[in-house]
Amino acid sequence: MMKYFDTHAHYHDSRFEDDVHEVLSALPDKGVLRCVCPGVDVATSEQEIALAEKYHFLYAAAGIHPHEAGEADEASFEQIEELLRHPKVVAVGEIGLDYHYDFSPRDVQQQVLRRQLEIARKHNLPVIIHDREAHEDCFNIVSEYPDVLGVFHCYSGSWEHAKRILNLGWYISFTGTITFKNARRVLETVRNMPADRIMVETDAPYMTPVPHRGKRNDSSYVSFICDKVAELRGITPEEAAELTLQNGNRFFGLE
């Protein structure tokens, strides 16, 4: 059986409220070797850590999402820092900028992102970046922290922008969007990615890949994303699974 690393899934989400333990218990038998689960604020980060304590293959990330940035205060940052000390927390995230929804003022989003990049540097942890319609500001801010390693998650952008991210030494992670019929420019990015910097994720319960699009996503569907990576790069599904597994291990310090 092939082994997969789902580098981003949200099992705190209400869509898993009724059956989260049933879903998680089944994942090892479906080939999911490891999975990282980011929070979006203090409470959900705590929820993901509690799940990671119960399941050996789960790891957590703690952070404040741009949607929640308007609610962040000094106490929030102190609580996030405390959560980062947990042995199963492997990253700061999900953090970043979201100019599509603008649920928090843009200047506040930027302040909260910078503060969490400083926290990541202090704790020597990688960051998981959410970037939606904020490419220039997001790139410019993370560039201010050259000693912080990160991944742009759920990437759907151009190869030209991807090269700028890669030049920082960062990683890029792809979701089920690469299986969608309307996916175009991101496919070139997948084809051209250096082999040591590509990761895969489900972003469960969102971004469900074809042929299950429209249903709730979970980590078992990471196999469809790996298969698409293999097709685009001209390698076998086994090679794609192994490649992205090793990259995930390296990025999160789980080797």
C-alpha cells in the first residue's frame, strides 16, 4: 500500500462534528501515514492538538487565520506561543492574508501575520501561509523574515509567482484544485516544481478532488491529488506519494 502525507486538513471543522473519530480511525488503513491539522485561532488550535494527542499519525499547527485577525490581542499571541510548546505541534499556522473576504481589516491582517512570523522565528518553527488575492503583500511580508521557512498552502497561482516563492527557499502545497477541469495555470506550476519542494494536501473538508468533488473532503482523498501530480510530472503514483511524503517529513521536521 502506498503511504501518503496530507500536509493540511481541518478536523476541527463543524462538518466533522458527528463522525470525526470514525473518519480519523479509518485513515491509516487507507494509506495516510501522516497528517498535519492547523487551527485558525486559539480554540481550534487547541482542538487540533487534542486530536493529535489521540491519533499517533496526526500532528497540529497553531495560529490565527486572517479571517480571525480582527479578534487577536496580546493574550491570543501568548496563548499561541504556549501551544507551540506542545510536542505534537510542528508549525505556526494557518496564518496569512485574505483580501477576497476581508473579514478583518487589511492593515490588521498584516500586523497579525508579522507578529506570528516573529513568533515562528522565536520558536524555530515553519509557517503555513494562507494567501488569497493578496499575493504581493503576502510575498513582501514573508520576505522580511528570511530566516523563517514556510509553505504557501492550497496554491493555485502561476509558475512565475511560484518561482519567487521558491527563491525564498520555501515550499508549495497543492490541493484537489489541480484535478478540476478549469485548472490551467496551476498545472504548469505542478509540472515545473523542483522535486524537493512540492507537497500535497486535502485542505479537508474543502477542495475535494475529482471524482468526489461536491462531497466533504477528508485525508483519504489525498491519493487523488498524488495521482494527478504523478500524471502531470510523468512519474508513477508510487513515486509521487513517496516524493511528497519525504518533502512533508523534511518540512515539518519529522524525519
